[in-house]
Amino acid sequence: MKIRNRITYTFTGLATFIVVLIGFIIYFSSDKARENIFFQRLEDRANITEKFFLEAENESSESAKNIKEKFAQKLPEEFELALKSRIFIDSLKKSNLAFIPDFSLIEIQEKGEVYFNDNNYQGIIKRYDVNNEEYLVLVAAKDEYGLKQINQLILIIVILSLFSILLSFIVSRMLVKQILKPIAVKIEKANNITVNNLSERLHVYNNKDEIGKLAIAFNNLLNRLEDAFTLQKNFVRYASHEIKNPLAAIMGEIEVLLTKERSKNEYILTFEKINKEANRLNLLVNNFLQLPQSKKGLMTEEVYLDELLFEIISEKKQEFSAIEIELNIDEHILAEDIVISGDKELLKRAFSNIIDNGLKFSDYKPIKINIRKASQGINLEFNDNGIGIPQEELNMVFEPLFRSKNAVDIPGTGMGLSIVKTIIENHNGTLSIKNITNGKGCQVSIRF
């Protein structure tokens, strides 16, 4: 069942329940009020009956006339009985009236008056003392006018209930259609998104309601899919281009080597060339494999940036004993300022790549790292004394496999900064690079 129909039926069912419940409450309260009013009228008739039959001789002529006029205004199908209590019950049984239930004399005497309601008849039996004699007066009648009004009320309630149910169905149908319209638009938009237009996104009208949050979640999913497809396309494009060169070189060297018998030195020289190209190929493949890993979900933990950098520097000094790496921390920085939530291993890979680049392109000259407090967050600055980057190429260095024209003779794959950029952005950081002075030396800045 469609959500539209489910919501419509649920809303209509709830409205039906409420309308029927209100109808029942109105009916029962109205019927109870009618019954009470009619019992009051029966009590008045019982008093008039008592005056007319039992005390008429004691009343003045004017009072007797008024009583007689009131008594003449009988209720529909009215029945009266006024007798001494000792013969009242027997007379009542002999009358054989079906609408009068069985009563005991003791019950009537104890209560003074009893009411009954049976077969649309309402009645009252009331005890009176007249001239030292106990009398019982019974008055019973049909409340035809009140019952007619109740029947009309039932008809009105049924008609209004049916009308309300129909109206609630129509209104709920319209409201649900209007409410679900943005979802229908988004479904149509989502169905039109294919591999060829993965850059398309659903429009978010209100990012605080459920539909807006759904659109945001779907857009985030599209972002991840687009990254995956882009990565796949780039991998095929870059790999086919870059891997081809070392493979061609290896195959060429082997073919030349096999054309004739060579000397030992020639074999060694050829194998060195093959080993160089194989190492280059291995490095390239490893970088390609690291790139998708840097886009995976983060293993979140508290990472102290200063401790992580000290750990990296210690490892680099063990690997290259002669290098010099200086770490300076702003004296105004507190311990809580340099802790971020992130993946320690990925951050370590990013910082290591930056330091490796600084060492490699400066011929292992000293590197200075500064940790500074920014207006919002924290800044990390990696300064090297290397060959720098041509100004016109600064905005291209984060592209996968891009290599600056002044670095073509230095071993590398052009993937390092691309991996760093992905890791930093996944940690909600920003990455920038600039030359320090006269195109010599670079400063890589990271802000968290």
C-alpha cells in the first residue's frame, strides 16, 4: 500500500473514531438529560395526581380549579394510580401492565419514591401521607416529544458523521498529496540521476524538516557515489597512462636484453634499470591504493596534534639520521586547543607525506613546523627550503598525478598531495600551499 493511501486511511479512520465518539457522547448525554427532564415532569404529575385525588376536598375552589386544569394537561399515554399502600401492590399486579416492573412495598416505603424506565415508558411511584393514611401514587407515560427529538438527533449525528468522514477523507487526500508533493518531485529527480549526471543534487527547501533531512542524506549518498565513480574513472585514466610508462620501460629493457647474450655488467645495469622502474611502478600502485583508503569512514578518536607530530618526527629521524625537523608550538595554545576528533593513522599518513615532500624537494634540508592558534581553530604550518613551485602551477599541485615542471627529475608519482588533501578535507580541515620567498621553499598550511 502506498504511503499516500496509508496516511489517508489512517487519518480518515482517526477522524471517524473521533466523530463517532463525539456522536455517542452527544447522544447519551442528550438522552440522559431528556430522561431526567421527563422524570421531573412525571414527579410534577405525581404531585398533581396526589392533590387531585387525595386532597381535593381540602383545597379551595380556586386551587381545585387550577389543579384540575393542570391535571387535564395529560402526558402522552399517561397512566395514573393513587391508592392506599396496603392495596397498591395488589392493584398494580392485577393491572398487568408490562411496562411496570415488580416493586416491593418495603422498597417504596424506604425510598419514598422510585423511578422506572421500560419499553419507552417512564414512571414514578411516590409515597404520600394524607389524613394519617399512607398512599402511593403512580404516574407513567411516554415521552413521545423527547424521543422524537432524540431520534432526530440520531439522524443528524449519522448524517453529520457520514459527511465528516467523507470530508476528512477528501481533505486528508488533498493534504497528503500536498505534503508528499516535495517527495514526489524528489523521487522524479532521483530517478533521472544516472552515471552520466551524478553531479545533480536534490533541492533542499527546508533542512530542518524530515523531507529536507532526507534530501540532505540522499545528496550525501550521491556525493559518496560520485567520489567513488570519479575515483574509479581517475584510477583507470591515470593508471592506464602512468602504469604504461614503467611497464613499457621494463618490457623494453627485457626485450633488448634477450636479443643477444650480454656481459655481466650489462646484465647488472639492465636489472638496475628494471628494478628502478619496478620500484616506481610499486610506489605508483601503493599510492593508488592509499587514495581510496583515505576516503573511507574515519576511525574517530581524540588526536593530540603535537604528540602525533613528535611521533612522526622521531620516526623520520630514525629513518634519516642526518635530517633536522624543528617543531614550534605557540605559547598561548592550551592542551585542549590542539586536540581534534579524527583518524590518527590517516592524519599520520597526511603529515608524513607533507614532511617527506619537504625533505625530498629540498635535498633533506631543515624543515620547520609551527602550531599556531587561529581565530577559529588551529593552524599547522610546514615550512621547507626546497625548490618551490612555479606560481602558475600552485593551484594544480593537489590534482592526482600532477608533477611540477621543476620536479620531473625527482622521483615521485604526483599522488602524495592529492592523498593529503583528501584526508584533511575528510577531517573538516582546509589545506593550502604557497611559496615562501622568490619561488624558493614552500609552506603547506592546514587549518582545523
